[in-house]
Amino acid sequence: MRSARLTILPFTVQTPVQSLHDLQSVSHRVSRFREEVLLSGVQEDCMSKIVILGAGVAGHTAASFLRKWLNNSHDVTVVSPLPNYNWIPSNIWLGLGRMREEQVTFPLAPVYERAGIRFEQARAIAIYPEGSGDLSSPHVVVEKQGDSPLRFPVPYDFLINATGPRLNFDATEGLGPEKFTDSVCTVSHATAAAKHFLDLVERMRNGARCRFVVGAGHGMCTCQGAAFEYVVNLEFELKRHGVRDRAEVIFLTSEYELGDFGMGGAFVRRNGYITPTNIFTESVLAERNVWSITRAHVQKVENGLIHYENLAGEEHKMNFDMAMLLPPFTGVGLSAYKRTGEEITTQLFAANAFMKVDGNYTSKPFEEWKASDWPKTYQSPVYPNIFAAGIAFAPPHTISRPYKNPRGIPIYATAPRTGMPSATIGRVVARSIADKLEGKQGEPYGASMAELGAACVASAGSGWLRGTAASMTVFPIVPDYDRYPKYGRDLRYTTGEIGLAGHWIKMILHYMFLYKAQLRPGWRLIPE
Ligand SMILES: Cc1cc2nc3c(=O)[nH]c(=O)nc-3n(C[C@H](O)[C@H](O)[C@H](O)COP(=O)(O)OP(=O)(O)OC[C@H]3O[C@@H](n4cnc5c(N)ncnc54)[C@H](O)[C@@H]3O)c2cc1C
């Protein structure tokens, strides 16, 4: 795991790579350069290269802690295609015109430069965990966008895949901002959604009536918490703009019941009572006069028309003026190859393109899954120097009970992929790698989602005085019926509240997490 201090940058800017042949020739030149450096002894030291794919919650956290924990002889490189960090939870406010792009993003390059983290603005394409014929060390082939895209290898000793999700709009005909629906998953999506929303507000001011549909654009979506938050905010904004009486608001979800959130629902402690999240969520929507449709799979979307079917197999159509429908997620589609060139993508990745780690992926009936099947170390079982953090790792199974309708269409909420565990996993994986590089013996650290909690604050409004929030905490995220036989969770830490205080928390989290992500003084003291 040792290599010379080496930059492959001289190859990146000058060498357009269009084919595998070109790539091999670049790899060859890199390899020769690397060997020359090694042989000459120039700049040789005991450096290790840690490459992190992705600069989202998980990847950025991992890179920041690695840089803090490792001395500067080790090289920490982040490869990510976008120039900016995006605090995604606040896209909800961006997507309704309550925040501007610069309030939820910041440029990564200056932050990384200050921290001593190398930043390669590029997209990872393929992993060569054993090296290739031309470049003997393990490497990732990345692609830099431009008039003629450049492909080049980035060598690593340790690799963290934190590439998050691919937004799989193609799973549903007509879904997505390039077609007929809106999204708030990215900054550009949320910006377009806000424009659409404010245009409709203007039309309603002039007397129009509009229907807003918010929710899941496919039977196997996750992130219902985000859709729930958007619908509550949208309703709040309609009131604030004085047009609520002209709008119909509908929450459309693949969840079996409201409040499932992909974690099979939960029982929360609230004002001394134990309430199912179903009741909690239903009452939040009912109080706001938001209609809901559960157990739904969107078949296709046309201009202003959603076609969906439900678990009973009934087919329906619904008109809309604006539909913010989240897509299902898959992995980003990295491929992997052995040194011989043999493709090993299916050894490293599950069928949904998320990376297989140390979870139990054997197929078994839903009833037989256990909390202990969830991964702990996020280490690849095939290549121990590869980890997957955040959304990029493959969940071993669903937490909510999976259902199919009479036509065999699966309709249920898939496992939640929230920010708090993503950041914690990023930090824990960084700790495991740092320990290995410091020569410490022992197993990598663990952070199973069956031992981690999560907080979901669905906050409406964006000021300090006007707003309210439905706040929930669950512990653990994956219920553990061996430890907590009655409810699967510890009710001391599984709570639900509604009120202005939750809204303040959400606002504070927005500023605190952006402060932390910018690695400003004391950032380490702010928890994930
Ligand atoms: C609208 C919305 C609201 C949300 N609200 C909340 C909330 O309130 N609370 C909460 O806990 N969670 C929330 N979430 C979930 C939270 O955003 C995710 O859990 C979190 O972003 C996951 O972090 P990640 O690093 O795994 O993925 P991401 O944050 O998606 O980061 C992935 C990174 O990988 C990069 N990347 C993609 N492809 C490649 C590639 N091929 N090569 C290299 N890099 C690549 C991306 O550009 C990005 O930098 C919300 C999600 C959405 C969509």
C-alpha cells in the first residue's frame, strides 16, 4: 500500500481519451511516469493515496476527517463531477423560492485547497481494484466533462465510494424535470421547481385554480420524508401567498400507510403517549387539508396527467398543474474490472448498482431478515481496501414489508437513505482507514443502521418566527426486535413533536451543517 508522491495531473489536461485504446495509452504513460519517479527516488516517501468518489454528505465528511486525522504525507483526493457542495435537505426551501442557490451551496475547490484535499472535478466511471495491464496500482478511471471529455486513471491505496444515488427518472415514462414533472433532488431541479411554483401562484392570484401533486414517482421510491416535507412546505407557502383556497394539494405515495417512510413506520413517544407514525403523519396532512393517496405506483406521466395503479390493481388517472415526484434511486452505475480486463461489476455491486459491503445479501423471506444482517464496516468483501459510504452502499433488504399488486408490480417504500447515517458512515469509514494507515491492528469501526438513529424534521416556512415543524427521531433506524421486542425501537429516543421549536432546529441545522461542511473553525465539534 505504499507509493511515491506522484501527480497524474500532467496527463489530465492534455490528453483527450475517447476509447479504451486511448485510455490504455494514457494509463501506460501514467505508469511509466510513476515508475520513473519511483526509480529516481524523487519525492519518494511513505504516502498512501485515499480517493473518495463523491462530495456529498458521506464523501465530504469522510474526506474532511481523513485530512484531519492523517498527516500530510498521505494524499486525500476527492473526485466529484460538480464544482459545488449542496446541502440537499434545504433544497426543499430552494424548491419553493424561499432560499436562493447560493444559500444552499458553496464552491468546493477553495475549501479543499485550504484543507489540503486534492479535488478532481470529474465523474468516476470504472474501478480497477487490481490495476490494469498498463497501470499496476489499483485505480479508478474518471471522466472530466468538456468539449471533448477526458478520461484518465486516478490511483488509490484506499477507495471510498460515496457517489450517492442515480436519480432514475427513466424508470417511469414521462417522469422528471426534462419531461413533465418537477424534482427537488438537485439544485437545478429545485430552482426550476420554484419557478414553476411561483408561476402558478401568480396564475392563482389572477383567479386560476391549481392542483399540486407531491410524492413518489414510482412504486419503489425512497425519500418519502423529503416528499412529505415538500408537501407541508408547499401548503404553507400557498397560505403565505394568500392563494391556499384556490389550490388542491395531494400527497401521492408508494407507502403502504402514511408515515411508513421506508422504515416500516415507527411508534413514537409524544406528549407521554405512544403514537404510530401513521397517525402522526396523517394528522399533519389532515390539519392542512392535504389529501393523500397511498400504495400507488406511477405508471407514466403525460403533460398534466398522471397514470397510476395501486396495490389492489386498480388503475387511475389524475390531472395536475404541478407534480413534484421523486424518482426511484439506483447506484450511479460504476463498473469494475480485474487486471486481466475481465468484468467483475456484479461481484462488487448489487443488481440495483449499489455497492455490496459487509451486509448479509443472501435472499430470504422478509420475516427472516434481522437487524444483524445490516452492514457495519461498509468494507467490500471482495477488496478490503474499498469501502462504500452513504447512499452508495447496497442495503441488504427493505425495512418496510414489500408488497406486489395482482399484476406483479412491487409497491412499497424502499429503505430510507438519510443524511445523518450517511455522514456518520463517512466518518466511521474514514476512522477505519486512518487507523489502518497508522498501523493500528483490529477490525474496522462499525456503524450499522441497526445501531444508528435518525432525525427527520419536516419543517414548513423558512423564517424564524413563521413556521412549524413535524420533528421525528427514531432509534435505531432498522428496527431490532431482539433488543426491543415490543416496538423494534427504543422509545426513549423515538419521538415525535409538532411546533415552532422543530422549525428552529431545522433552521439551525441548515446553518450549522453548512458551516461544518465549509470546514470553518471548530467544525469538528459539530456532530454529524
Ligand atoms: C429533497 C431532499 C431532501 C432531503 N432532506 C433530508 C433531511 O431533511 N434529512 C436527512 O437526513 N436527509 C435528507 N435527505 C437525504 C440526504 O440528502 C441524503 O441522505 C444524503 O445526501 C446522502 O449523502 P451521500 O453522500 O450518500 O449522497 P449525495 O449527497 O447524493 O452525494 C453524492 C455525491 O457523489 C457525486 N457523484 C455522483 N456520481 C458520481 C460519480 N460517478 N463519480 C464521482 N462522484 C459522483 C455527487 O455529485 C455528489 O457529490 C434529503 C434528500 C432529498 C433528495
